Amino acid sequence: MSIAEYSQTPPAESDGWLAPTIAGTLDVVIAVPGSKSLTNRELILAAIAEGPGRLIGPLHSQDSARMIEALRALGVDIQEVEGDGIFGPDLVVTPVSPLAGDVVVDCGQAGTVMRFVAAIAGLASGEVTLTAHETALHRPMGAMITALRAVGSDIDDEGTWALPFVVRGHGHVRGGEVEIDASGSSQFVSGLLLAAPRFDVGMTLRHVGGRLPSMPHIDMTVEALGRRGVHVERPTPTEWIVPAGPVRAKDVTIEPDLSNAAPFLAAAMIAGGRVTVTGWPAHSTQPGALLTEILPVMGARAQRRGGALMVTAGATGIHGIDLDLSAASELTPTLVALAAFADGPTTLTGIGHIRGHETDRIAALVSNLRALGGEAHELADGIRIVPRELTGGVWKAHHDHRIATAGALIGLRVPGVVVDDIGATAKTLPEFPELWAYLVRRAGADIQR
């Protein structure tokens, strides 16, 4: 399959994107681009490695572009080269030491950029100013600033504990023992772990505080370090010891983004039929890998076939569930969309930290469902959805890629749903409108628009 097969996308209306509604069932095989989380971790590791390396099948999106721009500003050479994938070129990364200073890094809305680049900025030979899009300046950074100061980074935040701030790089970071409350974001832990091999004495990191969210993302970071010869000891589930030493240069193949695959797999449950996502890994630390367990509980059948995952709608419809989603909170918008059509209420907990993502995701999902006639309630640590008959209306993306895709899912069954900014999906999946149009065209039924 080539990307050309996905290219016939309906034009976006000036007043929003009218989500296509289908009658009939799906029978679709589809591919999704590389993982954002893996791409940005591997970019950081390649940038501090002991030699050049290649990223095969990386994601090309707003978030990954921000990371590439940031690393290039720090003096890292990153070249696009032709690859075998259909979603864009491979990347050859040639590191530099020390990193360049006296630069400004615009993190956009990318949490991985603001947390990961902050951790390596002390390795630069000069000041690194980190800023972000105005819609992302609220994202938590205080715990990261505190931890970085503890390992020897020289940071001037003018007392705000938030972006923008300046890291005065001295070409090295001492490292050592540090405690952090990472209950606001697992990216704090991942950012420190990624940089730690280049600290003078390595690092011993302990999480203190509330529940640590998105543990699979931390496992992903530890596994990525291990592939490059950095062995991370883990005496307890919330403690990590990283030795100082080289980061191996390596060619790395990026897995498809399993969380970005979630709306397409969920589409089979809402519209009926089946959707197959190709390239599904046999083992993955991505939180999206938990879809193979979650979707069957909600009534689907999930089958691995020849390196792909096929999800088929169940004969008894979508089931309401009670689920602690702390390990895979990024799946919340997709599961909320499914829950809107379930046979009973759904309660998702362990996701209070997603209030600090691109938007307050809990509040955004509740307000959007209510605007369409649904019933949803904010909880201290989650959300509760009670299925109700939905009607068309405006679904506000709130500058959030996953909120936007949830609106597209709702629209599969509810005519007249208009996502006000489908372009928000470019943050991690620029091809979403094309892929969604392909999914609908392959439904074997007339499209109702």
C-alpha cells in the first residue's frame, strides 16, 4: 500500500470539519505512522550518542518537527534520507559534544520536547532558552526544574516554576542522587533518565509523591536506553539508577504509534465490522499495546494475525466498564467516545493528570459530550459517562489532537458532528484526515454527509 491510497480527503470547511457518518460496516486494513513517543526518545538518544545513527520509519509530525528543530538548534546534524516507509523519510542523526548554546528552543505544544530538551540543555556550552506556544505554558514544569537543579543544572526561571526559562549550560551536568514528584507527568522521569548517561556521575532517581502515571512510557525509556548499551537498575518500582557512560550509536526502527491507531480500531466497534492495523509489534512498551486487553472487555474481539492487529465489533455491542486507566491515560478520549455508545455507564479513573495535557482533557470531554446531548461527569481522578442519545453539533478540539479524533469517532454514528479544528491532529498524526477518509471510503456503504 502507498500513501497515495490515503490521499483523497474531503476539503475542510471554513467553519470546521464535518465528521463523516457511515451506514453499514467496516472491513478495512490500514497503516499508521511511527510512534511519537519512541521517535522523540530516540532522537534525544541519537543526539547524545557516541556516533551517527539512523531512525527508520520515524514519525513526521508537529511534535517530532519541534524536537528536530530543537536538536538542530543545539548543533546536532539531522538529515532526511530516503527510506522504505510510506509516511516520510528516515533520519540520520550525527551528534555533537558539547551541545551548542546561546539558542532559543520553541517547544510548541510538545511535552516531550520541553521535558527532554530541558534535561540535556545543561550539556550545552551556553544559554538555552526554552519557551512554548501560549497554549502550552500551563503545562507542569516545576518538579522538573527542581530535579534538574538538584543534579547541577543552572536554571533561571525568574521564580515562575514554568516555561519560559533559561538553562545556563556549562558543557556538563554533575548528576547524582535526586528525588522528584513526577505524579504530574511521567515525562519528568523519562527526560532525566534519557540525559543521565551523560551526567558526570550518572544519576540515582527516586519518585516521591502521588501515583506515578503512564508507567509504560517509563518502561519504554528504560528499554530504549538498554538497546543503546545503558543498563538501568531498578531497585524498586519508583527508583532508577543510571550509570555514567557512552550511549551506543545505533540504527533503530520506530514502531507504529499504537495510541494513534486507537481511533481506527475503535471505529470498528462504533460502525460495526472490522479494522486491521498493520505492523502491530509482538511486544511493545507503548501504552496503546493495552488496547488488546481493553477493547475485548468493552465487547470487541482482538486478534493478532501475521504482524497485524484485527479488531472486530462484538455481537452484543459496546459494554460499559469501570477501569483504572493510569497506565494508558492517553487512550482516554478514544474510550470516552466508545463509552458514549455503550450499554451502560463507564467510569475511567487514574487519569487526573490529563488535566495538564494540551488542554484539561477531562473537562473538554465532558463539555463536548454535554454539548451533543450526552451525560458525562468530572471526577476528582477521572470521568464518568452515562450513554444518552446524541445529536449533531460542534465538537471543540481545544488544540488537542486526541480530543479532535474522539470527535471524529462520535461522528461515525451521529450525523452533523463538526470538529472545529481537525488540524489539531497534526501534532502527532498529520495524515489523520486522509486516513479517516480512507477508512470511511472502504466501509462498503454510502457515506452520509
